[in-house]
Amino acid sequence: MKVDEMWKVSTGKGVKVAVVDTGVNPETPSLKGQVLADEVPKTANYKATTDYVGHGTSMAELIAGTGAGGGLKGLAPDAKIVPYRIALKGLDKAEIAKAPREAAVIKAIADSDVKIINMSFGGNIDFPDVRAAIKYAQSKGKLMFASVGNDAEVKNFIGYPAAYPYVVGVAASDESGTAGKFSEHGNYVDLAAPGLNMPAWCDNTFRAYCDGVGTSMSAAIASASAALVWSAHPKWTANQVLASLIDTAGRDWAKDDPSTYLGYGLIRPRMVLEQSNFNPGAANTDPLARENATGVTDEGGNSPSASASAPSSSPPAKATSGGRTSAAASTSETSDNTTMWIALGAAAAVLVIGGGASAVIRSRRAT
């Protein structure tokens, strides 16, 4: 992605990114001064700065880490993070009951001056109140990114919130442009970003980085990419920022024939930033209008069954996390484990991101 070249044009300054996750620890070396915890509304700030597994903090650092103190340097190091903690798997029942609901958090962000919402989590349940909150956030001009999930090798289910209209579903690829075998696929995959061999915190002790994989990381990189572009073009709308990323995505297939594995291709913000007169299209034109109108289908072209929906996420039945889990791969066989790291390795000091222009794995989308 040639970050050194991009940073000559933009570092994400002036853009706020909401990280909806397991909480964000603002005291890690690379996040000091980067987390705007006082901007979280009281109704949604329960332990927003207490990360119980290290996942949310890792996403925040991938987006806006400064690299200070040997820490992780993110793709948009001058962007700011607004943290939100929701009920994801890994919390005990007492904590889940206290955590703000997903729909309420999204609505709160929609009413703020945050531009980008990063959601590196997912599940196979379609909550109507979350769907409505997503639509409201879109009406307020927010750009939303979500991980598509990591269960492709087990059961490639339709994942939410990535599958909701107006949410950009992000798949994981390696540096050659090949989709990760774990990365879920379907017609709700819109873009792809690096998601293999990514440094992130090993756990909530924040003592070392480990080597991890997951579409969680991919969503964070996509959010950071949008922050770079929006910082360089502050008058653009969410539609225009997304359109520019879609237009310049790396692919070797026709733009009007997106892949079920990599969507419109690998995200490449540099291709936008190096063109000062880049034309992003009309401010009010939704670049994903076709997908949002068609809706989500499975590999057979069928819509999700009624059993995959629920009346509300507020609160989930029996104080559960509603099936939501952080979208990062794990070697654990337990489905309740949100640990995101597949291998312990040497600490990584600074994020270096690579990206290819084409992909080996590709399948036509059914439209």
C-alpha cells in the first residue's frame, strides 16, 4: 500500500472513527492522546475504555496507532478514535446485561460528529432494531465498515452487521491479493483488505503483540483507508469516499461483476490520494445501490431464512451476546472464544501493510 507515499498527502487528521468492539484501552503507548473517551455519550459509555480481551484496542491501533513507545503504527495515525463497548461473546452474563445494546450505540454514533464506524464483529442473526439503526446512521452521513467473518472453512453463513444494507462488508486477503481461506464469502462482500499475518495484542494484559489473522483486521484497515481519503477531501460525502475506494480497488475483473470473495477488489487509498483532482462522482449517489436494493443472498441465491432473524437486540434473550463475536480467527474449537490470535510470535513494532492488485480465488456474484 506504500504508506510512506500516502502519508505525504494524508495521515487521517481531522477524522474521527468510532470503534464498536470490546472496548479500547487508551493507555497503550501508541494510543495515548488518540482516544476521545469523553465524547462517548453517558448512555453508551459503560467501560468503553476497558478492553476485556484486547481486540478493540488492536483495531484502534491498526486504524490510528501512532507507533509511540515501540507500539503499533496504524494506517491513519492522525485520525482519532471514539471507543464503544458492546456485548460480544467473552463477557459474563452480568457484564452483558450492563453493556449498551448494539442498536443504541449505532444511533448514538449517528448523532455525533464521527464520520466512520468500524464494526469488527459479527454473527448470523438479523436484528430489526440494528438494521433500523444502520439505516439511520446512513441517513446521517456515516460510512460503516464491518468484517464479513472467519468461518468459511466450517460454515459460510451470512454475517451481520456486514450483510446489512449501507454497511461495507470487508473480506481478508494476503499480500498477494488472495482471499484468506477462512474469510467468508457471498454477495455482501464489498471490498477486501489485508487480514493475514497482522500484528495485534495477544490479550488484555497488553504486554506483547502476537501474529494474528481475521476479517476484523481487514475492516480496520478499510476504515483507516477511508479516514485517509476523507481527511484529504473533507468536503466529500460518505458516498463519494466509498465510491473513490471502489473505483480504485485492485482487481483483474470487470467492475460491474464483483467477486463473492473480494467484492470490488483490494482497497488502495493511495490511488485516490495521488490524484488531487480525483472525481468521486455525485454526492448523493450510493455506490452500493445495486447491492442494497437486491439484498443479501446465500450461495444458492436464496434470502436468509426467518430463523436467522430475531425481534430485537435490546436486550438479547437470557443476557447473551446475541450470537455476536469479534471477527478474528482462532485455533480454539470453542465458539464462545473471541481470542483472535492464531500464533504466538515476535512482537511487531510498526505495521507494514502490503497489497496485491488481483486475486487467485474468485467467484462471480449472483445478482
